[in-house]
Amino acid sequence: MLRALAPVAALLLSVAFMLMGNGLQSTLLPMRAQLEAYSSVEIGVLGSAYFVGFALGCWRGAILIRRAGHIRTFAAVVAISSTSALVHALVTEPMVWWAVRLLSGACVAILFMVIESWLNEKSTNETRGLVFSVYTAINLTVISIGQLMIAFGNPEGFPLFLMASILISWAAVPVAMTKSESPAPPEQIGVRIRYLLRLSPVGFIGSFVVGVTNGAFWALAPVVAQGGTSNTALAAIFIAVAVIGGAAGQYPLGKISDRMDRRRLIVVVAGLAALSGIGLGIFGASGQTLLMIIGFIFGVFAFPLYSLCVAHANDFVEGKSFVEAASGLLLTYAAGAVVGPILASIVISQAGTGGLFFFTAAIHVIFAGFVILRIRRRDPVPEAERGDFVEAATAGLTILPMDTGLSTQDDSEVPETSETGDDVPEGSGADADGADADGADADGADADGADADGIGEPESATTDDAQPETGDDGRKP
């Protein structure tokens, strides 16, 4: 294990510092915004601005890396991100905060892109799973530590902003001093949004829905947990407990999903996330112990839902499209996270702080209903053709350079299947979740001989024609 991690130790240390500082900011900013008398909608826009920047960073970050290289790009973006943390303490106007938070989101996405492409190149096929598992564990751990650091100071003061800036600045040191050779410039990955929707409606809609709910949580839960009091430690502990719950639920739920129709588990998980959200809305103000218990349960079910949706979508993806699908679903998640905080803040302004979790519960219930409809219309993917949850979840959380406008592939092309959906190319999975179009029947075939997803495909088209080339990460489903 140590031998596998040695080549990437400096990168993992940089990740730890960066995410610790970012985790501190994610809790500190909503609290300070509340102290500055921001409305709930203004705080929601602050959270949305971060994810707008995050999506832009995913979309265009590769241009910077190709121009300046990994190390120079990392150093430059760390400098911008570090100074952005300080600007929040110097200027408290909402418009300025929104702009700076957008910039911070873009910087974080680019930093992730640099680190993850580097980790991928320095890992072998034998060690990649271990490296990215450790990477994911570090992410969850240091984010929680960063959030708990809010207890070391007062959000009204300058020191916490300075601490966040220092932590982010330290992230540049291990990368700048590493002897590891910089990886090759990343290639842009074409992302076909309509293709992903037709390929797996549950995976696509689920990624957007989880973005809506989790984006709202990250943006507004610190304010809701604080409950108008000065107890900043309570809010930090609540967020950390929810994150720990998400980490605890990720692996067991994933392994269960490998043994059954993932959609049925998604329905159960979404339903339990809704119930725990209702519990937080009703009993969240009844006591700290109850708040932490229900918050942990909420994290167990709400946070792994994205990985379950990605794994489900991966069951329909052929090898050459796996990277494209993971990138597209992450972009879809970011789009949902832009919308979620604004919608949730409007609900809070009308229903009070408990409205945040009533909002997430309503979204989870609607999504569960949608998945039930899909289950009734489509057969499940055979167990032998399902992908591995751990591989899909790891790739789904990995940021790769993407482009939604430069793909030369036809959005309408999907993996070819027979009218019954039984004749599936190796590795693509059954068409259990393909979208119907133009009056397609339950198996997705229309009168013109469309494929199982309801999308007509010329006889001369091949699976390779419909798929983009494999990205730099080299992962296979």
C-alpha cells in the first residue's frame, strides 16, 4: 500500500491542505453572510455562484493547463483562491461576494483537475483503485476537519478567513517541490448531454436532483443548523456529522446495489433521505442530540445517492463512453447545484429555516416517484452486465476537462440494441433505462426499427462511431 501511494504522496498532501481550507470557507461564508444581514435568497445565490464557477472551471480549465502546464497552473490558481478568501473579509457587499465565490468555484475545479489528472497518470491499473480510494477518504476527512475549524474563531472576525487563506496557500508547496514528473496536458472530452439523457434518464435526472438537494445543503445548512444563535460550533459539528454519515453509507449501499436492480435501491435511498429530511425539518430545533442523529441519517442516504445514479448510468455505457458519461453527469450535478440553493432559499424565506429540509424531502420524493415509473417501464440490467459500483463512483467524483460544444459525435447515437433489448454489445448493459421517443413501446423500439432507447440509428453506424475516444484517465467500466 505504501509503495503504491509513495509516488503521489505530495499530491495527496496538497489535496489535504486545499480541501481543509475550502471546507472551512464553505461553513464560514454562510455564517458570516447571516451576520452581515444577508437575506436567505442572497445566501442562496452565494452558494449558487460557487457552483457556476465550478462548472466553468470543469468546462474551460484544461485550456489553462495546456497553456501553462500542471505545476504553473496549480500555483497560479492557488494564489487566486487564497486571495479570494481574504477578499471576503475585506469587502462584505453581496455582489462582490458572489463574484469572488464564482471565482473560487472555478479555481477549486481547476485545482481538482490538475491533481486528479496527475494522480491518474502516476497510478497503474493495479494501484488506481487504491490511490483514488485513499484520495476520496482524504477528501471526506479533511473537509470535515476544515468545517470543524470554525469553532476556533468568530465568523465576525478576520482570523478564520486568514486561516482559510493560509491552508489553501500551503497546498502549493508539496506540488511545487515534488520531484514527480508533470503529466501530459489533458485532452478535452466531448460531452453530449442529450445522449446521456437518452442513455439513462434515471442516471441523468438523478445527478441533477442530487445537485439540487446537496447544493442547497452545502449553501444553507450551516445557517439553518445555527438557528439564529451564536453557536457556530453546533453548525460545524452538524455539517461534519452529515458528511461522516455520507462516508459511512457510501460503500455498503454501493455493494448492495451491485447485487440488485440499482433503481429499486435508489427509490429506497431517496425515500429514506426524504424521511430524514422531514425529520430534520420537524425535530431539528428540538435538541442538539436529535439534530445530530437525524443529520447523520440524512447524510447516510442523501450523499451516496449521486454515486448510485452514476453507477446506474454506467451500466448502459460502453468502455469508450465511460469517461464522457462520468464527466457529463458531474456537469449535470453542478447545474443542479446552481439551481438548488436559490430555490431552497426562496422556500426558507417563506417557511422558515426548517423549509430547507422540507425542500430537499420534496425533491427526493418526486425523484423516487420518477424512478418508480422507470422501473415499471423497463426491465432491470442483468446482474452479469452491471458495472462495479466502486469504479463508477470513483470516476463519477473525478473532474476531467470537458466540452459541451465541440463534440463531433451525434447526440442521437446510443449503443445499438435489438427491439427486445436483449442483443446488447458486451459491456454496455441492457437498455433498462433508455428513454422512449416518438411513441416507442416499452422496450424502446418504434415502428421504424429504432434501437431500444427509442432513437433511430443508421444501419451503417457502429458502436465505435457513436463513442468518443477514451480520456486520459484510462478507466474502463
